[in-house]
Amino acid sequence: MSLDLKHIPCPAGAGCTAFQCIFGHGARDAPIDPPPAAAGISKERSALSTSPDPEQGARKRVKLAHEPAVKRVPVPNLSKGEQGPQSATRPVSPPPLKRQKNSLHSPSASSSSSSSSSSSPKTFPTSAPSRPAAKPAVTTKKPENLNPRLLKSAPAKHEIRYKLLSLLHQELTRLNSELKKDANDEEQKLVLTPQDLITRALDMEENLAVTKAAVYSNVMKNLVMQYKRMGAAQWKDERSKEKKAADDAGVVGQNLDIPREIVTGLTPDQEVELLQRILTPVDQLAKHGYVSKIPSEEDIEKARQGVDAAKGWEKCDRCQQRFQVFPGRREEDGALTSGGSCNFHWGKTYYTAKTPGDRTQHHPKRYLCCGQEVGDSAGCFTREHHVFKTTDPKRLALVLNFAETPKNPLPPANRAVCFDCEMGYTVYGLELIRLTATAWPTGEELLDVLVRPVGEILDLNSRFSGVWPDDLAQAEPWSADGPTNPAPASKESGSEDGELRSTKKRLKIVSSPEVARDLLFSLLSPTTPLIGHGLENDLNAVRIIHPSTIDTVLLYPHKAGLPYRYGLKWLMQVHLNRKIQQETGPKMLGHDSAEDARAAGELVRLRIMDTWKDMQRQGWTIQKGVITPPPDKVGGTGRLTENFLES
């Protein structure tokens, strides 16, 4: 195989003295037209300088009758299997065909040169052939196959990832084909090419594999089902929004992180009116942890006797160790709890993904916080005190008894309220430390205050509650004449988390949970829909019995049924493609109850949008601003029939 390095400049430059140097010398290598007198010699020489034909394979060297003596010129050392430049009068055998494939010469050049003389012996040229100037390389994205991309830490085995990726690509291809059938010239711009569909599916799968590794299989299955239920019209809307967002940002491609937009087509008053169709009466929620009846004095007295008999012994909510709690502090040393420090895992547990055909009986259960297998260690975090919580209404009533929402003519009738609470551990269990309420569907903030608990604080659970010791210690007392919007907090010098919490708003504080409950009562009436996620915990923390509730845990039930439930963060990611609660974990801001309250309200709006679409398919319309049922559900006198009441 001849070695052609003319594209590499000669290291010796213009001072090179080598005969037929294998490196490039710029203008010296440029083709020169032969003078007329040498035309005959040029033709004769070209006949002797033809390259071997790659299609004819290796042949024996043609022996010449009178072979002239050739002066040998030293050539640089070459690696085994390579051949240096030769004299034009010294014929050589052509290299084998398999080696010709690795030659730097193109096959087209070899075939064209060999066709100049089929009968002449195959020899190498006396001078290096001219090479065209190299064209600038054009960088194009390499086409990808429908195969999951390689990740440093895969969330599941390749078989599972490939199967889920194929299902996702299948649904995307179906929607793209339906859009292409009846697309006009403008809609043709929304149609994706087969390679774009593969890239889109790979991007979506890789994004979930990286960001949702712990629940990868479930999230991918839900994503596939989301597109499986989608029609061509919805796909067209999604592609239109993606293209508009891409055009606005000046980028090419699809933005897969666009949050889902909720468009109900209704006014705020009409949305509130439809809330009556998804309300859950509180008397049907007692089995789910809701308190529907105020504990009596006899029940409270029995609970007090039980607490006295237990002498403060409780079970730690984090490490499950038995310990003793001392409300008001122990006299001899001022301790609040016994049992020393608490070692625990703050993350939830999960099972590793199981591949199809895997007959392994044991699949390890791990912690999300550290990835350790359950049982490998006592905990990855340590806190000073053990903590506990109680859900017994009678014991909760020992600290503050429950109260029903009073009649209140002040709240607007065309408004619902979203609310969320944050709790911390005290010597009396979990107590309210922050209360937030927002208007629905506008999202306007109505109330956001810190709450001073009744008992001594053991752990504010700041990683999740978002309330830190400095927040309570430095909060100003709440007053009715104070500003509506709290000012942002200033950065505390020397504070361990001052930099992370420098942008938090500074909240006011109320003196007790009872005062916070009265503030919430001022925003409600018994008929006001109260919206939240896991409402039984929030209602029990504030000690409220409210007859009109909408709980997103029940609105979007877990596939395995209660007591299993989907988290608010997961629901927002799957149904609305929005990320919340990003500041949880070690040394983070924690949850924002205002964000959680609005998130629950958005999920309810999404359900209202779907409910209204179902009603429209049944014949419901809006006439003069009023939601009107179809004619078959209205009696002759205009009164709603029994069928309508049951629908």
C-alpha cells in the first residue's frame, strides 16, 4: 500500500532535500502542464504510472526483457506492510485488494488512473499526483438508532429501557402520521421526520432516566399512556406550542420541558361552579384519616389518662426507637427527651426495577437519600432529639380541640381556597408552624404566617418544612395592619444557611395555632371549597372540620389504592410537566407551602378542564354566561331532572 501524506506539511519545510518526499510542499506539488516538446515523454510516462485496478485483485509482477539499472534513493523507515515511493522505471506488484481498502486514495481515482493503460505494467508514478484543496469539514449530527443512550448510571436494565422507548416511539409515530394525513401547508411544518421522532423519543427517555431514576419505570409508563390517549388535535396543539417556543428562543428543535398549559375555556366563576361536581363530603372521608366529629370532653379525658399512664414513653417516628419525652423539661437536668441522639434515613424507600424474565426472588429495597440498601446502616443523618407524632383525634384534642368552620358572610361566594401547612416536631408531637392560603383559581395569596407552637420544639424538620430556627426567632409579630406581601429576608452574616436562604421572604408570626385557625376561618364559610394535597394532615394540624373539601390525593388516586398515594411533586411532573419542591434535601430551603398550595390548585384546574370537556361531549353548553345542560336532562318546566342530579 502506498503511503500518501501530501495533506501533511513537510517538517523540513522549504529546505527539504528528499527525492519524492512523502509529505506536502504546497506549490511544489501543484500540477504543472508539460511543455510541448515533452508531450511525447509525458504520454509515455503516464502509461507507465498507472495505479493498480482495485477490482482486478493482486497479480504477478510483469517481467521486462531489458530492465535498466536504477539508482536507489534512500527512503524513510516505514512500518510493516507499507511501501515507500519507487522509481518510475521500477515496476512493482500491486497491493492486495483488502489492503487497497485502507489506502488514502479514493477508489474512483484508482479506477480512473488504471483505465488509462490496461496493457502497460502497473508502476507507481515518478512524482506524487496532484491533490485537490481540502474542503472545510461540515459538521452534521450523526443519525441515531432507536436504542437507549448509554448512561453512567442506568435506572433499569437495557431490556426494560428499550421496551419502554419503543412503546413511546410507537405512539409518537402514530400521532405524527395522523397529523401528516390531513395537514395543510402550514401544518406540514409541524410534521417530524423519522429521525426527528427517534431523537425526540431518545431525548425524552434520557431526561426521565436521569431526573427520575428512582421511579423511572412508572414515569415512563405514564408518559406512554399519556400519548396513547392523545389524539391528532392535541398533538397538533403540543407541536404548535413547541414550535412557537423554539422560534421565540431562536433555537432549532423541540423544547421538551415546556409546562402543560391549562385552558378551561371557562370564567373563574364558572370554574368555581364546576367544583361542586368533584367535592367529597367529609362524612365519607373518616376512613381516610379525616376527622368528621369534634371529640367530646369524655374522649379527651380518656386520652389524658392514657398519656399520664404512659409516663411520656413514645416511639420515634424516624428511627423507631423507644424514648421518653418530658414536656416542660425534666427537672433534674432540663432534658426534653431521653435515648440520646437519633440516627435515621430521611429519604423514602424504593425497590429496584425488575426486568422481564427475572426470576430473582429478592430485590433490594433502598433509601432515596443515600442509596443504601435497607438494613445496611442505622442511618445517614443524626439529630439531637428523637421525635414522635400522633394521629389520634382524642390526643390531638389534648393540645387544641377541633372546631367546625363557622358561618361567615364575608368570603366571596365565587372563590375557593387552597391551603397548605408545614409542621414541626415538639414535645406534643407534630404541631403547626406555618399556614398558607391562596385564592382559587387566581392563585392570589390570602394568608401566609408562621405559627408559634404550644410545646417546646424538638426539630423543625426544616429540610422539608422550609422553616428554620432563625425564621421563628427573628420573625416580627403579625398584625392586621401589617403589609400584605412580606418583604424578602436579608442575608444573615455567619449563618450556615444564610446564603441559601437569602432570597426567602420574611414572614410574620402569630402567637398560637388557635390564632392561625381564626385567621383561616375569616377566609372561609362552610360552603367554600377547601383545596389541598393530603388535606387530612393539614386539617388535623389546624384542628378544623370543614364540610367542603377537594383532596388531590383522592382526585388522582394511586394505582394500588389507599393507603398508597402519589406525592404532589410527582403529580405536577407527570400531569403538568412542572417541577416543584426543588429545594429539598441537606442544607436546602425546604418546601414552600405557598408553592404547594398553588400546585394543588393547578391540579384541580386540570381536572376541571377534563371534566368540562367530558360535559361538552355530552351536550353541555354555555348560554349567556350560564352552564346549560343538554335538553334531555332538563324537564319541560326548566327544572333539572333526576337524571341530571345523578350525573
